Amino acid sequence: MLFRSVQLISSPMDGLDLMLGVSAFDAEVKNVAVSPGVIKDVKPSFSPELTYDGLIRYAWPALGGELAAQASFSYSDSFYYSLRNFDSTELDSYTITNARVSYTSEDQDWELAAFVKNITDEEYAVTGFDISLFCGCSEITAGEPRWWGVSVRRNF
């Protein structure tokens, strides 16, 4: 098994924050009975080989407080949700992008923000359950579609 993870966090100038993370996972489960009389080495379930994410945020003084704009993304490689690694139990890779703008009062007691999650409305699955022994089917949990919102926060 090989697992590597690298994170970079930088603030190259006032108000600018950059974050980047990458993880690689290479593992194998040996001698798994995938069907009667068939033994093989397989990938562990729920284990994408590659994931990465990033965020860029810029904040500046404005309106007697601070305005900030932020964009982020995350990527997950495809992975199996069953240890038998059948093609039907493989979930596709996906990338999710998000954006957020906010205003924070000078005393930092109030924050008003607006955001959009999954900007591209990526259709993706986050988990699955192989119940083929019961019904010949699988259950898949879909990830969240594009959605947006606003928030108001009061710090005490």
C-alpha cells in the first residue's frame, strides 16, 4: 500500500489565500473471492486512487468592513463501492466547483454571504450499496446538485 498526501497553504500577499491538496492512494487487497471459484487481487472499496482540492480567497477592505471572494474545487477519481470490483460497482470520477462572496463588518460581529455549490451542476454519485443478492440491483446515493444560498451570521 502506498499513500501520499501533499498540502500547500500560502498567503503570497495581504488578503490572498491559496490552498491546494493532492492525495494518491495505491493499494490492493489480495486473494478475494469475487465469485464462486474465482479468486483475484482487487482494489479496496471506497478508495479513489487520486483526489485533489483547492481554494483561492481574496479579501479587501470595503464598506467599513471586509469583502471577500472565494472559489474552490474538489476532484475524486473513480472508485468501487464493492470489494469484488465488478464494473457495475464502479462510481465515476467527478469534479465539484463552488463560489462564495461575503461581507464582514469591521468589528467582525456580522457576516453576510452568498454562495453557489456545484456550479457546473455535475451529476455524480458518492456512495453505493451492492444488494444484488437480494434484488439483482444496487443502490446509489447521488451527490448534491447545483444549489445556492445566502447566510447571515452573528458572532457573539
